[in-house]
Amino acid sequence: MELLGAATVVLLVCIACLLSFAAWKGKSGKGKMPPGPAPLPILGNVLQVKPKNLAKTFQKLSEEYGPVFTVHLGSDPVVVLHGYNVVKEALVDRADEFAARGHMAIGDRVNNGLGIVFSNNEEWLQVRRFALTTLRNFGMGKRSIEERIQEESEYLLEEINKTKGTPFDPTFTLSCAVSNVICSIVFGKRYDYKDKKFLALMNNLNTIFEMMNSRWGQEKENPNSSFHMKNLITTSFDLFTAGTETTSTTLRYGLLLLLKYPKIQEKVQEEIDQVVGRSRKPCVADRTRMPYTDAVVHEIQRFISLIPLSLPHTVTKDTPFREYVIPKGTTIYPILSSVLHDSKEFPNPNEFDPGHFLNKSGTFRKSDFFMPFSAGKRICPGEGLARMEIFLFTVTILQNFTLKAVVDPQELSIAPTLSGTGNVPPVYKLCAIPR
């Protein structure tokens, strides 16, 4: 009886697999869904897709199935766009068709369709325009965003000076500096790095979740407006979290790379001394006269590919794409790392080389493949702010300190610790020696 029962289970599994394969075969191919590995019932492509290294997994699958392919994450099909041409075609050339945000469990659970990052339709358009207009207004106001970053840079230098050249982990200090810029914009003030309120904000985002879910009333004049308090709080939350973690992680990864390659750090410092000197604060206008430093900053973002898979998109109707048809509601992942690590545009893409953004004459070389902030209608609204922060904080630190590794630079690991869909640098310590 036991053998009979086991045989029945095996038979049922085989039948389920055959039915799943037949259904997959019927839905994929020219004029249908893009091709991809055959999924298992319920489990999907769990055998082919490795969650700890999705970017490399998708690269291998693209070599087999082409730049547009389908994988099943569980029972749900996901269309993957791999390579500059298809990513640009979807996000830029056909921006309207691919602008919708795909579902993410954390976004649905926390933001509930509000804010900028996870919202869609008219609400998304309204709050995005509001956020962009507000950021631009701050840039043209009495105290510009640049001035706020410069002011925070002074406090950052004070904190680094307190280490007196001894080894320290820069994670918390950099996060405080970047967060304070957002606090200055969103809340109208900055906080001391030991302020209890600020520490609570930094270490316990549950406070923000509670604010986001509070029952504050709407603006009575227009109950259908997107500018009710809950949505504005969620939008502020998006600006705070996205504007803190991504930028501070980029800075932290950048300092690690400069520790790994001290000669590159030295060349940046030489350019800083020539253009800025040691006595005045660096400013954004210096960037155009600092091609090597600009190239290093770009190469940091290209090399680390902070959000390798981008955030998910979707289509709101059945959408013909190349020789396939993507069904309404299908999740789409435009793989940004496949663009940032394109070997034709960036020779030896897995090596950290500022030459990727330099012409032979030493001038800065722009590249359409530089998409760390995504592209099209869903490009990060804080791109301008983030680029200013990364440049000014990096230059200010190197203007005042030489960064030394606590081990032989050759022993430093610069391989990312993968966290979900983001690349995070390994934990490290450094010594900041005053210049």
C-alpha cells in the first residue's frame, strides 16, 4: 500500500509538471510571451533563479534566451529586459507604455499605493510633479540645496576629526550626513548626530510607519486630491528613505573603492588641490573643471550598480514588444546592471576604472549607458540631489583627509554583500588622516 501511495504521488507530480510545461509552451514563443526556462508547478524557476545573485543569473539566462525572456518567480511570470537596447526601448522610447510601477510586497504593505516610489496613475503624476517642483524651488531659494549640503559637510568633517586618525566604520556617520540634508529639506532643520529625536528617526523607521498610517484628515476643499495628509507623509517617507539609504550606501561603497585603489584617491586629491585648493568649500560648479574626479564619481556608481534589477515595472494592457506580446499586469524587470556593465561600452566592465568616463585627451566622456537612477518616466526624482551629495561629500572628505585602510589594500574585498535586489558593500573600517 505504501508503495502504491508513493507511486500515486510521483504520478500526480509528473502529470502536474507535464501540464505546467504544456501551458508554458502554449504561452511562449513568437507572437506570445517571451521564451524562458520551463517552470515547475507552484515553484516556478526556483532551480534556475538564484535569489542571492539575480543579476548574474539573469545574465546567464539572457545568453540562452536573448535580451527579452520570461522567468517564473513562484507561479507568477516575470519578463526580464537585459541589455541597453531593450531597456532603452522600453523605458525611454516607449516610456508611456512601460511607466507603471510593478507590484512589490513591501511597497504594497507599507506604502499602500501612496507616495512616489510605489504609486501609479494620476496620484503618482501629481505627487511626483509636486516633489520635483519643490526640490527645484529649494534649489533656487534663499538657502539652496547646495548650501545645505555644504553646511552638512562641515558637521561631517567635525565628526571625522573626532576619530583622530583611529580606525572607524563610516556607515553611521555618512548616513547621518545624508539624512540631515533630507531633514533640512523636508522638516526645515538639521539634527545633531547625537540628538535623541534624530537617532530615533535613523534607527526606528516604525515611527515613520505610524505617522504614515495615522488617521489625519484630508484637505476638505478637494477630497479626491492626491494632496491629502497621508499621501504627503508617504511621499516624505519616500524622499527620506530613498534619499538616505541609496546615497549613503553609494558614498560608503565609494570610500571603500578609494581605499582599495590609493593611487586613484591620490589623483583625485591632486585635482582637488589644483582646482579647489584647501581653503574654500567645494561647490557644484567645480565639477566641470574636475574631469578626473567627475569620472571617478561616475565610475563608483557604474561599478557598484546599486540597484541592479531596478524597481519593477508593469504594463497596463496587453503590449506588443518586439516579436512578443506582454500580457496586461505582467511584472517587468529592466536589468540596470546589464547596461552599466555592458562590455562594449565599458571595456572590462567588472574592473573599477575611471577611464571608462574619460576621453584620451583626459576630458570627461558622457555615456548614454550611465543609468544608475533608471531612465524614462520612472527615473529617480532625486537624481539631481543625489549627484550633488555624492560629489560634494566625496570631494570635501578628500580635500581634508587621506583615507587609509586598516589592512593591506590588496586584501580588501570590494565584492558586494547582496541584500534583496540591492548591492551593499561589506563592512569595513578606515583611518582618516588630516592633510
